[in-house]
Amino acid sequence: MAILGILHFPDPRLRNVAQPVTTVDDSVRQLLDDMLDTMYEAPGIGLAATQVNVDKRAVVIDVSEEKDQPLCLINPEILDLEGVEEMEEGCLSVPGVYEVVQRADHIRLRALDRNGQPFEMQADGLMAVCIQHEIDHLDGKLFVDYLSQLKRTRIRNKLEKEQRQTSTVADARSSHRVI
């Protein structure tokens, strides 16, 4: 298992549209396992392959309190949306930012499981919101896209400033000789 690097907004690679998985094999299962490890370590409740710079339509989710009910979705496709839910969302790719987003409250979807077997499921509440959020990532969309342009710009500026400060500290450390 490996902890993968998570891309942060406004990294343009987060806008890549993921390609369908054509064959579910050991390499895809390894990716799913690594994504689960990364998600749990972060910690988060969902992670899309595009967030770890892999352009495959694969998502992992675990909304359980105990973190013992992982859900793997390969090539997920929402078949039906119902109702409206407003929920505060955050994102591993937009660290430290939480905003209220409006999404469907109930969904029906089709996907492949980690063994490549097709299945359909229904979800509501937090699970439905999480699935929609992660599928958006596969389509190159982030939860900040649901916000006003002003909020999006403020978030971008804040995160870019934090990244510059982190880079400056790292550069200063690397310029010192350690004996």
C-alpha cells in the first residue's frame, strides 16, 4: 500500500476528465487500495483518482464513523437524481475550505465494483452528496465551481499564498547545509 500525493486547487490537472477503466485488473485494484490508504490518512471520506493525478474513472468512499465500510466505484454513472440537499462540503484538494453546496438528496447509480462486476445502488444524504462530489472530480469539476466567482477567487488566492509560503520555507531549509 502507498500514500499518494493529492493535487491541490488550483492545479490545472484537477480539471482533467478521467477516462473509463477498460479492464479491472490487479493494477486497478492496487490503485483503489492506495487511494483508500490515502483517503484514510488524509483524513477524508471520499477520493477520486483524478485527485491523485490518475486519469481513470475510479472513486473510493467511506462515510462510516468506524472507517470500515469502503466503497469502490469504477466507471460510476448517475442514473437518477431526486430532491435537494444543502450540505457543507470540504475537499482534500481544497484544504481548509468548507462551503455549503446544493446537490440532489437521493441518487441511483451504476458502477463496477473492485472485481469488475456491474452493480446498481441507491444512496441518500451524506452518501449521495459524497458520490456526486467524487463523480464531479472525474468530470474535472470541483465543489468550488458551485460557489460565486468572488468566493472562488478568494479561495484560489488564499491557497496560492499558502503554497508560496510553504515553498519559501522549503527553499530556505534546502539552502542550509546540514553537517
